[in-house]
Amino acid sequence: MTTGAAFAQATQPVHAAGSSTVLPYAQIVAQNFGEIFPDFPTPVVESGGTSGGFRQFCAGVGPETIDIANASRAISDSEKKACKDTGVTAIQEVRFGYDGIVFASAASGPSFALTPDTIFKALAAKVVKDGKVVDNTATKWSDVDPSLPSQDIIAFIPAENHGTREVFEEKTVVAGCKATGALEAFKKSGMDDKAAAQQCHQIRNDGKAVDIAGDYTETLARIAANPQGVGVFGLAFYEQNQDKLKVATVGGVTPSVETVASGEYPVSRPLFFYVKKAHVGVVPGLKEFVTFWLDDQMIGPDGPLAQYGLVPAPDAQREEARKAFEAGTTIAE
């Protein structure tokens, strides 16, 4: 590879960017790696959201590009194509654990017992009333379900640069769209199947739902400034801020490491990082860093990531991830 000599001379640190959910896990691994492997520079880990991380990752191959994209969802076909177009043709996908997506409000406020139905009715752009498709005009949570607090609807949700947004939409809003019969009502109103499905994803834009482009600390700050707000967070972030936040149940289930691991909690997702194979063996410490990340001392049930809030993958999955990386297995284009 022609860039090999330039890489080797540079002794640049491993560089990762992407998901704000994966960020603290990657930082813990990088810090530990730097202490245990002093011969390598401590890896640099940045945020920017899952989509932003893939954009950087797919910018090309070489010392000016990142080595690892952290992601809270799987890479899309369009992102694979963007990578291929710039010569990033060999990508190793690593699933290293799981996370739950939680809804949380000010610790001093009332408790919320949410369902995909109520989340859809509160936040969707269009809902069904008396069999007709209408703009969503609900102003209080109690408008969509009398058992919910009589509190203004204000939801701080991840912007579209976050992988969390896709999971939030699919597992709550879209699930609620189907469960309430709204999807069928959209079709009956004259929308074709594609338009009706797209309508299920549409979030109201009247100020009741606010996109947060930054990380979870920004969402937390918004709730501190507006205690009536409900925010969307990763389970780990919530667990680190239980003094400030009160978590909602979803479908009657309280999010926890146990309920996410068992699949009982409905809003959970796998966490990934993607490695540029062309950089493995060329960027100093990259292979060692990934191997270290996948070791049970990092991602196992007794490791620091689990202590921070990661839901460890089952034993067999962790072993499979290690073997696949060692074998150089890449994802299909």
C-alpha cells in the first residue's frame, strides 16, 4: 500500500469519531489502552454523531482520514457506496454490546409510563381523530392518555445526525403508528404505501418536539432549563445522571441492563464500531487497540464498560466478534 511508509513515519494516534452513545465507551478503552500500551500514542476519540462519523470514515484512505467510525446503528447501503466511491472498500464491522434508549424527565417531576402508542400520539406530525387524518394539536401529555401527567408536551429528541434518532423513530414512533391504526388510516386517506410509511416517521414541527444535534449533555441542559421537558438518552448516560433524571417505563418495563439484555425492554439496539481494514497493520496500534477493545477485560460483564452502562453481548457473540476481526472478515459491499 503506497501510504504505508507515510503512516509508519507519522506515528499518529489511532483516530475514531462518530456516535455520541459509543463515545464514552471508546474513551474508556482509549484511556486504558494508553496506560497499558505506552509504546503507542493514546487513541483520539471524537463525537459528531453516527452519520457524521461515517462521513469522515468514508472520506478516503490515508493518514488524514479516521481509522474507526463509532456507530449506534448499522452502516447503510448508501454509506457503503459513499465509502466505496472513495476507495474505502474493505470495512470490518464490530458489534461490541448493546444499549437501551430511554425517556427521562426532571428528577423532581412526575413519573411517565409511556408506550409506542402514546409517544406516537404526542410527537407525530399527523394523527388520526374520528377516523380522519389531522395535524397533531395535542398540547399536554394527558391529552393523549389521561393517565399521563397534565404537563405540556415538550420532547428533546436526537437530531437526524444521531443513530439514536433512527432507533427512536422505528421502535417508538413508527411502532406506535402501526399499533394505533394510523398507518392504515394514512393509506385509506389516499397515500400510497411508501408515502404512508414515510408519514409514520414525520415528527411534528410546532415546537413540541425539539431536535438536539449535540450530545446527551445538551439534552440534559435543556431539561435543567425546562423541567417540563422529556428527553431521549442512552441508558448509560441516564444511569450516570440518576440524581438529575427520572426514567420513564416503556410498555410497562423499566429500562435496565437486565431488561435490555433479556430483550424485555422494547427500545434497545446493538452498538458498533467500524474499522478501515486498509489501516490495520499500517496505523501504529490500530490492530492492538481493536483487539484490546474486544477483550473481555473491556467488554465482558465485569469490565469497565459494563460498569459504565454497556449491556454486554452474550459470551458466544463476544467470541465471534474477536474471531471475525482477527480473521480480517469484512462486510459485503
